[in-house]
Amino acid sequence: ASSNKTLFATRGARIGVCIVDSTGDEDIAAYARNVFTDWNMSDGVLLVIDRGNKNYFAVQSVDIDDIVTDTVLKEILS
């Protein structure tokens, strides 16, 4: 929660989580990118969790890659 507050306070960015039972026939990466766009997460990180397939995928905006680096994103996913 504190990471999300800091990210929002400094950049107006946020971290979102979408949990679904299934992404259907859609690949989880494509599904995550569509949700990212639908939720207007232009400055943030979205984690999509597909419970049915026990899979997850994260989408990150390029505007915050100086704060949420690949290393930080891997830590979030851990």
C-alpha cells in the first residue's frame, strides 16, 4: 500500500490488480494489455491474475519505468 501511495503522490501513477477466473481464449498478455487500456492505466502498473490457469502477467507504462524498473516489477511479482 505504501508503494502505491508513493507512486501516486510522486507521479500520479497507480498499481492495479485484476483477478479473473479465466481469460477465456485470449492470451493473458493480450488480455492484460486490453484491461490496461480499458482501465486507462496510462501511468501505472497492472497485475492480471488468471486463477483458473494459475497464471499472471504484469503490464507497466513506459512513463514510470524510471521508478518501476524491471527489477522492481520482478519484486512486485515475487
